[in-house]
Amino acid sequence: MSIHFCSIFFFVLTGALGASDYYDAAVVEVQFPFRNITQEDELLNSTIQEYIRLIKSVPTNLDIIVFPESALGEAEPTPVPAPFKQLLCNSTAPEYKDYLKQLSCAAMEKKTTVVINVREVVDCKDPPSDEYCTRHGNKLDSVLHNTDVVFDHNGHVAARYRKWNLFGESSKSITRSPEVVTFKTKANDTFGIFTCFDIMFDVPTLNLTRNMHVKNVIFPNHWFSELPYLTALQAQHMWAQENDVVLLTAGANTPHTGSGGTGMFVGHKGALDQIMLPSLSGSKLLLHKVPRMNASAYTTFNNIASDEDIDALAAEMDNFTLQRDPVLDEQNSVQLNTKKSTVTEEICHGKSVKTCCRFKVNFTVNSTALPPGKKAYTYHMGVFNGEVSPWTRKAGIESCAIMACLTDDPMSCGKRFPKYSDIVWPITFNSIEVLGNFTNVEDKIQYPNSLLASLRSISPMKTSWTKEVQDDVVLRTHSLVQPQSRILTFGIYGRDFSRDGPPPSYSAASLNTIVSVLVIVILISAVELFQIY
Ligand SMILES: *[C@@H]1O[C@H](CO)[C@@H](O)[C@H](O)[C@H]1NC(C)=O
Ligand SMILES: *[C@@H]1O[C@H](CO)[C@@H](O)[C@H](O)[C@H]1NC(C)=O
Ligand SMILES: *[C@@H]1O[C@H](CO)[C@@H](O)[C@H](O)[C@H]1NC(C)=O
Ligand SMILES: *[C@@H]1O[C@H](CO)[C@@H](O)[C@H](O)[C@H]1NC(C)=O
Ligand SMILES: *[C@@H]1O[C@H](CO)[C@@H](O)[C@H](O)[C@H]1NC(C)=O
Ligand SMILES: *[C@@H]1O[C@H](CO)[C@@H](O)[C@H](O)[C@H]1NC(C)=O
Ligand SMILES: *[C@@H]1O[C@H](CO)[C@@H](O)[C@H](O)[C@H]1NC(C)=O
Ligand SMILES: *[C@@H]1O[C@H](CO)[C@@H](O)[C@H](O)[C@H]1NC(C)=O
Ligand SMILES: *[C@@H]1O[C@H](CO)[C@@H](O)[C@H](O)[C@H]1NC(C)=O
Ligand SMILES: *[C@@H]1O[C@H](CO)[C@@H](O)[C@H](O)[C@H]1NC(C)=O
């Protein structure tokens, strides 16, 4: 009787709220344009035509579509008007580049919010007060920013976000103070926005989540995936899960530099959809109804991405280049003893205040000898507390995980066997519990980190992630609660922002110089390619 009542009630409720339970969003993975200089204009034009085609192709009442960072490559930089200053579509103002005007028209015609990333030029003749227009005491003609531009459904520039945490982008500048940017879509949903390497830092990301309580975040990126903690979808997944926000991501794709990673991550519930194109194949658009966090659709959301075929996805990823985290050479680690079936191990690392992690691992080993030519990963449990410097900035890291390695040598951790078809998985983890202790302060964060051979994270439906505060210590536990093989990483990735270096404060060379030595800029950008996160 009461069940009957509940189900009718539920039906009526969802029927009534259905329309506002979801918004319609699209995210696009775009091949990064390696361009011949002579083809530049033509290639830019074809990329913009492709953007416009994709915007028009979406059949529904679209609320928002997101394109990646840097996917317009070295397109000529453009000024970007301040929000709501003027309509760019068909504007006769000569300073704004045509591609900006065309996308303004596309947003207006489709009545949807369009997010793109451009190289923005700011003229230093009459600079805004927030701008650095000098370098080494010399006055500059202009500076460049790595800028996300948001067109609203009327085609107006509704927001403009200048990337704060640049990564090796020495031709770009930052503003004097960070911008914390939000905007609204036509259905009145509020979105925050930041770009690529920003996701590793507290500003402006946590200003959006912790101070402004934004529940939807846009993330254009051109990421360089790194084992074992920071492949693209893994980093996006953990950020959305810990901050419990919807994260809509769009990645510029180049498999041979390990770039790509596009998806929709629904807070602590996990991925709604995710892709990382394994070969150069143009662009790919994901379109979904995204549950609103204030709606019952969020409570009832089950992430479909948890049913992905790991082997099929992993088999395509052999040629996807992955970086290796250099801190693996400094961590304390213990190899998993596979002669046992359960292992409990406590490992600590760090100079002043140590991070200690207790691993409890229960596994079943298929003791059949490896067939000839087949390979299997060994596992090591590693803990690190320190600073990483190979990033363009010093950054505090507190991490621990059980991770796949090629051999008994911990220096082989964070590497993959070259051919997926050669790999067998004799170890099935029945359960894993990784418990870490961290000081309980504002400028730290810990993320639940996991990675499968498919370069996707394990669905939160198969894990648990808890927090227990004991005065000045916070205990975080990440557990695998369903049997799983094909694991590359399972643990906790923590950041200590108090040990971070300051953001780079260099500014650009003048635009005149850039135009006159275009070739050098192209060369620099090729170098940058290996440095930008
Ligand atoms: C650049 O031009 C050359 C000669 O026309 C062509 O062979 C090559 O494929 C082009 N490269 C790209 C990335 O378009
Ligand atoms: C850009 O591409 C469109 C469609 O392919 C074409 O009609 C237009 O002439 C091109 N414009 C330029 C400047 O090449
Ligand atoms: C912009 O110009 C195009 C081509 O002339 C025209 O079709 C379109 O209606 C114009 N849009 C606006 C908003 O004026
Ligand atoms: C939009 O949301 C704000 C709160 O974020 C609210 O104050 C406002 O009334 C809403 N507007 C509409 C048209 O629903
Ligand atoms: C959730 O937020 C959306 C967008 O701001 C709003 O239209 C809707 O009414 C809200 N729903 C509930 C149940 O508060
Ligand atoms: C962002 O957060 C940081 C750290 O909490 C704080 O120092 C800064 O003032 C905030 N910035 C803005 C613009 O809110
Ligand atoms: C990787 O590249 C090699 C050499 O080009 C090719 O033979 C192989 O089929 C590729 N592997 C996959 C999984 O695409
Ligand atoms: C390990 O996992 C297996 C399978 O879930 C279970 O039967 C066994 O009791 C576990 N062993 C320990 C020591 O927890
Ligand atoms: C154990 O491994 C062998 C060789 O890789 C494989 O043929 C067999 O199917 C595996 N058995 C189980 C139960 O997974
Ligand atoms: C973690 O626990 C170890 C062992 O009890 C202790 O030495 C260390 O100080 C703790 N670290 C933190 C951050 O509390």
C-alpha cells in the first residue's frame, strides 16, 4: 500500500519537475591544429566552420556548448570586449577578428551559450588598470592572454576569463589579480569557469566552489596526461567528485603528445560521459541531459559510464603518450607481496610533518603461469609528501596509492607495457582500503584518485570516499568495494597549496615583435606544446 503510494507520488513529482531537472549541454573534443604556416588562414577558417557546423548540428534546445583550450592554435589574437559591451555578430568594429563575430552570430542563431578559448590581445596604449604593460622596465605595445570567451544565447560576450595558472606559456600574461568568473545560461543556471592547469591550484577554482558555492563548472583544456595520478579524465573525475560539482570539460586532442580528455562529470556520482580520442580523427561532440544538482535527478543519477568496456577502450590507447610523475623516484614504496592474499602496510613519507597511509589490500591471484609473450603488472604501494618542481611552479603534493609497475623495481612505476594485447591481469583486487592522514587546514585538499587500463577512473558506485576530522588531523579513506582487475592506480592525491610557488608574472613580448618574427613564435609554440598543461 505504502509502496504503491510512493511510486505514484514519485511519478507525479518527477512528471512535474521533469523539465527543470536537467539542462542540455554539449562538450567537444577537437583535434589540436598542427598547421603549416602558409595554410594558417585556411585552417583557421575550416576550424571555425567546424565549430559552427557543430553548434548547428545539435538538435535539442541546447543550453550550453563548450570547445577546448587552444584548439584555434595560433589563430591571430583578437581583442575581446568586456561583457555586454556590444554585440559582435556583424559588428563593423575592425579590431575584433572575424572568427569572434562569426561565433557570436552562431550563438545568437542557435540561442545557446557558446564557450571558446582564444588568444586575446590587450592594447597597452590605454591599458585597463588590472593589466601589467611593462616587462623588465620596458613599456609594451600589447600583451596576450589565454582567454575563455562566453557568448550568451543572444550572442553577447557574457563573460571573459583570463587563465591565471599559466603553464610554460611564456608568450602570455596574467592580470594583476586573479579573475573569479561566473555567468548564467538562458535557463538561469550559474556556471563557473577556469582553464586547464588552473585545476591543480586553489585560485580561482576553490573561490568558485567553496566561497561562491557554484555547482556547475566549465573546463576548457589542453592537458598533458601523466601517470599514475594525473591523466586527463582521472584529474577531471577526482576534481568533480571531491568538490561535488558538475564539471563540463572539453579537451584539445593530440594523442602523440598525450593530450585530450572531454567529458561530463556529475559531482560525487561520477562520469555521465567521457572520451579521449586515441587517434587523430577530427572532432567529437558529446550531448547529454545533465542533472541539476538541486533536483531529484541528481539524487537518482546512476553513472552509465561505469559500464564501459575497459579492454576495448584500453586497446586503442597504446599510442597515446603518457608522461610519468617525477615524484615517483622520491616516494617511499613497498611492493605488494602476491604470495599472500591480504596485505596490510603502513608507509610514511615527508620531512617535517609526514603523510602516512595505511593500505589494506585483499586480492585473488590467478596462479596459472603467464602464457608465452604475455606480461602482467606488479603493484607497489607508494607515499609521497613534498614539492614537485618540474611543473613551471613549485607545488606541494601529498599522495599515496597502490600503482601498477612493470617490474619489482619501483622506478618502473608509472609506466605502461607498450602493447595492451600482450597484457594479462592475474591479480583481481577484492577490496582495497587506502587511509591517509593530513593536517586539517583550509589550504589543503585531497582527492579520491583511481585509474583503470582504459585511462578512466573507477566509478564511485564501486568505491567509497570518506572524511573523518579529529581536531587538527583529517583522515581520508578511499576504498574499492567491488572486485576489480585492470587497475593502474588506486589511492589519494592531495595538494598542499601553502607550499606552492607564486604564479608566473612574466608578460608578453609586444605584438609588433610577434608579428615580425612569426617563425620564432611558431617554434616557441611547438616547444610550448610540450609544456602546457
Ligand atoms: C604541410 O604541407 C606539406 C606540403 O604541402 C604537406 O605534405 C603536409 O602534410 C602539411 N602538414 C600539415 C600538418 O598540414
Ligand atoms: C571560409 O570557409 C567557408 C566555408 O567553407 C567559405 O565559404 C569561405 O569563403 C571561407 N573564407 C575564407 C576567408 O577563406
Ligand atoms: C548578419 O549578417 C548576415 C549576412 O549578411 C545576415 O544573414 C544576418 O541576419 C545578420 N545578423 C544580424 C544579427 O544582423
Ligand atoms: C535566477 O536565479 C537567481 C538566483 O541565482 C534568482 O535570484 C533569480 O530570481 C532567477 N531568475 C529567474 C528568471 O528565474
Ligand atoms: C534548480 O535550479 C534551476 C536553475 O537555476 C531552477 O530553474 C530550478 O527551479 C531549481 N529547482 C529546484 C527544485 O530548486
Ligand atoms: C580567492 O581565494 C583566495 C584563497 O582563499 C583568497 O585569498 C582570495 O582573496 C580569493 N579571491 C577572490 C577574487 O575572491
Ligand atoms: C600504434 O602505432 C603503430 C605504428 O604506427 C601501429 O602499428 C599500431 O597499430 C598502433 N596501435 C594502435 C592500438 O592503434
Ligand atoms: C578477502 O576477500 C574475499 C572475497 O571477497 C573474502 O572471502 C575474504 O574473507 C577476504 N579476506 C579477508 C582477510 O578479509
Ligand atoms: C588464469 O590465467 C590464464 C592465463 O592467463 C587464463 O587462461 C585463465 O582464463 C585465467 N583464469 C581465471 C579464472 O581468470
Ligand atoms: C600521520 O600519522 C603519523 C603516525 O601516527 C604521524 O607521525 C604523523 O605526524 C601524522 N601526520 C599528520 C599530518 O597528522
